[in-house]
Amino acid sequence: MLFQAMMQDNLNFVGWMFVLMFIFFALFVLATIFWVLMIIDCAKRKMSDNERITWILILVFLGAIGAVVYYFMVKRK
């Protein structure tokens, strides 16, 4: 009886771990897509060369955080 209860708890734990892993993987994929789209937008946007280079370096080195900053400071302007 105790063994069955322990096995059920382990199965629930493993199930929830798979769900959490899937959610984190999906968020990672979405963040990467958003990051790439912001780099493309920055490369195509009309701005001075120095500003473009600065933003691309920020996007490359800060990743998704840089993409969010770029989105709110430049793209939604």
C-alpha cells in the first residue's frame, strides 16, 4: 500500500516535470524567435550607422533582454 502511494507520487512528480520542461522549452524558443526578429528589424531600420551598430551589439550580447529593451525603446516609438 505504501509502495503504491510512493509510486503514484513519483509518477505525478515526473509528469509535472515534463510539463514544466515543455513550458520552459516553448518560452526559450519564443524568446529566441523574438530576439532574431529584433535583430532583423534593427538591421533593416533607417538609422545612423553608429546607432545601428550599437543596437546590434546590444542585441547580440544581451540576448532576449536586449531585444525587449530594443522593442520598447526603438520599435514601439
